[in-house]
Amino acid sequence: MTVNLNPSRSVLHRPAGLAATALALAVSGAVLVPAAATAQPGADPASWAGTAYRGGVHVVEGGDETPDVIDGTVFVDADQDSVQDPTERGLGGVTVSNGRDVTTTDSQGRYELPAFDNMTVFVTQPRGYQVPVDADNVAQFFYHHLPEGSPELRYGGIEPTGPLPDEVNFPLAKSQLTQSPEQHCLIGADVQTYNPKEVEYARNGVFADLAARTDYAGCGALFVGDVVGDDLSLFPQTRELTGMLNGPARFLPGNHDLDFDSPRREHNFDTFRAQLGPDYYSYDSGKAHVIALNSIEYPTKPQPRKSDYTYGLGEKQMEWLRNDLAQVPDNQLIVLASHSPLLEFYYSDSHRTKQLEEIYALLEGREVVAVSGHTHMSENLREGDLMAGWKDIVGEEGLPFTHLTVGAVSGQWYAGRVLEGGYPTAIQRDGTPPGVLTLDIKNTEVTERYTVTGGDESAQMALGLNTPTYRAWYAENVTKPRGTAPALDDALTVSREDLAGTTWLTTNFWMGSTGSTVQVALDGGETVEAVRTQELRGERPRIGAEWSDPVAIQEQFVHGGGLADRTMHLWRLELPADLPAGEHTAEVSATDVHGRTFTDTLTFEVVE
């Protein structure tokens, strides 16, 4: 690597305003050279904390003789000091982008790209390598170029970067974790902290769970937007939570991560970019190519409110997406991540991404799974699923590939009872508790796994009774503010009158989908198959008390939370009207589309 010692200087780039990483800087003449990264004090050498590759992008500042071109090297950082030494080789065939154009490095690891103001240059992490992380485990793979800095913004934006640097060099470390064809990619949606109290709820809940897990160290954790709730001063506190992780962390922006006071759309996410990284990018882990998209466009009106946003990628991001996909072999799995869903069940008539038809066309014939957040619920939509509001986009054939909407870290915005663990119930609008999704990937086969906050992974469903008494109680309380209704007495007691008026045993199978089955055995008798309330064969969402999840509703009406009056993963079995008086036990077996079976039991009483 050539470094111009006079008058330039060589620095490690970090987002402005954040605490320094564990990587120290040692001054040597006119060049600042980072010292070798060290493990955290007291860390187990075999743990993530003891082995994580900590460092940063190497930005060589100084007079660039070609101000319309950005160049540099992608190299294998054998000594993990973030600077290319004479013995460290450049890595060929690696994708680098300026957020619009895409290139690959030559045999020496060199790249060149057109340069322009307000660009982010980033490397696509290749399989078998890992980009460095900082002290909070946030992946470091990018450099923002904004010579004059952001316009005046309430939360700061990007500090002036000055002239184009001489080089931007991207260090990589070899990694068996990302080389393996078996990957576990963690997806977290909507951490969405509105105040420090909610930061602590997130710490005590999902992040405490993740601190106890070690399965996602390769692919890492991707948080798909709404990192905070409008108050961008909470970015550092929320970001610090990822220091609890046992793997790298990456972020996408959501509609609550905006600089609402930005005078121009191109600066809407400047504070997000300064604190957390690019607003769109890609990376490889195993045989998966993860494409992380910014799907929020704001504003849509001349004098906008905070809600005046829409779902779209914009011309520059679409150009990047085309160029990025052109570098990806057809036999590689695509994980397409965004804040807002491409299509969804809950808002099937209205919510969709503007460029959806082109996106589907670009991905035609590829193995794809889409993941998103935003709506604070869980949806598992499979290839061929169809709702009435989608037909103009997907026709009668239905969805071209799996679309997963991830239950929120914040659940229903941290509402409800605060549990012993120090986080709230926050049951969401489809009855799903807060949690995170993991994509378990083997080669290009994907199995999705939802982990409820504070629970073990066997907790996959909620069982209840939807009785005429419950439906009358629902009607009396549905218009009241959440958390103010009186509790429903004897919710698991069924009268003879209730049985005559239709009572269903309900199963909310949180990751249930087309291809799943729910079977019920009453009192050890013959197994009977329950009926799904939404077939996803072109109908509209079925809404109301009889289509609701009574377990979720009883929690929400009394203690606060969402309104679980519709869901695409509810099954019900009508109880026989001649059930004898006394105690009864239902054993429920829910089998997902991958053949995994989960069981639970519900005991209830029939009275005369």
C-alpha cells in the first residue's frame, strides 16, 4: 500500500460523535498507525468478546490527484490492525460500491469508482471473511463523503469530511464462521426506543436474551429499522445495547429514524448514517447474499407531518440494486431486507413498495426470502399466497417467494404489564409477543425461527377459547382505551349455552403459514384438524371478535397492547355442543411448513 506522507495523514474512520473503539492509535512520524486490536479484558479467548475482529476502515487523507475518482484496496488484515502491511495481500473479486455504481477489485485488491458529494463508499463482505466491528459490535465497512457536512440539523447529521481522501481501504479478516454453508442470521425489528426507560426495557428483554446466545456470530444481527422513536439523541444509548451481542450488528433505517428537519430528502437519514452506517448495502455470509434496503421515502407533501412517508427505494438506490444483483451468482440465496414489507396481509389493500414489480422482475428465477418489520406483528407469507389487494401486482399466481414480517423487539411499543424480568408484555396486533427472528440457513435452504422475549424456543403458540361470552365482552370493551377494560371472568369456563352458541378452541401459531397444520386431541381422544381462519387464496382480511385471538385480546384490553382482531396465523376448532360437564384437556400439535411440530395443552371446564 502506498501512503503519501506529506501532507496527508492516515486515519481509521469511525462515525463522528461515537465513543472510540478498543483499537488504539499510535503516532509514528506524520502517519497515524492503529495498534493491533486486542481482546476485551477478562474475555474468554474462545468467546466472541475474545475473538472478535475489532478495527475500522482505513482512510488515507490527503490531496487526491483525481478528485472525481475514489479508489483504494480491499485487503486481508492478517495482524488485524486495520492497516495493510507490505506482507498483507489484496483480495480480488470483492464488490465495492459508492451507493450507485458497483465494481469488483482486481487481482491486487484495488478498486476505482466515480466520486461525488454525499456518497457512501462500502465493501460487500465476501464469504469466508468478516469486516471489523467496533466496541459496540457495529460492523465497520463504509466511508461517508460529505465535504461540507450535513445542513444544520437538530441531531447533528454528518460532520464535514473535507476533500476526497487519497484512498479508502477496507480491511477484512478470514472467518470460518462466514465460510460455513450453515448460517444463522438474526433479524430484529423496531427496537424503537422513545426514552431511556424503553432502552432499559430493550436491554432487559431481547438484548439480554441475545447476550446468552452464540449461534449468530457469523451472519450477525440485522436490525431492520425504527432503531429509535423519533428522538435521534437516543441512537448512542440504543446502539450501545449491541455491545451485548455475540456477533456483528448492522442496521437499516425506518420512518422513526428520520431527520425530520432536513431541508432536502438526500439528507433525511444523515444522523442515522453518522451514528449507525449506510442506509443501504449488502454482505455475504455462507451462501446467502443479504441485501439491506432503505424502503422509506419522506416527505410526500410540501408541508409534511411525520406520517407523510411512503415506501420506495428512489432512483439511485434502484440503480445500485440492479448493479449489486448483477454481481451475484444465480445459485446464491438472496435475503432481501427492508424496514417496510414488500407486501403484507394486515394492510393488504394499501401497503406496498413503489418499485415492487421491478424488484420482483429482478429477482425472477432466484432463491429469495424477504424480511421486514415496521408493522409490529409476525407474518409468514409463502410462495403462492394471495390476498385480494395483491392481484394487480402478483396476479392469480400469488407471491413469488417467502415474505416474512418480523415481530418487533419493542412489541406493541413497550405497552402492557411489566414482567419480573424488567420488560413489558407488549402483545402485538396479531397476538404475537415481542421477540426476534432467526433465519437458519443451510446452503440455500431457509428455516425461519421465532424466539419470544424471555422464553425458550418451544413457546410457539397461544391457546384459548372464543366463546359467545367472550365475544360479548369484546363488543362491550373494544372501543375503550387499551388497558382500561375489566378482566373477563372465568375465561376458561364454558357454559352449555356457550357451546350451543358456538365456541372455538383457538390456536395462534405465531410462525404458522400456508403448509402448516394444527391438530387437536380432546381428552386423549381422536385427533381432529383445526381450521385456519385465513386461507390466503385471494380473500380479504377477516376482522372482528370471531376472528380474533382471545388470549391476546384479554391481555391487551385489560393491561394494554395492540388489538389482535385479525391474523394470518390463527387456527380454530369448534367444540362439540354435547361436551359433558367437567374438566377437559385439549392437546394441540402445531406443525410448521418445515415439518417441525410443537405441542401445548389447554385445560378448561364445561358447566351446566
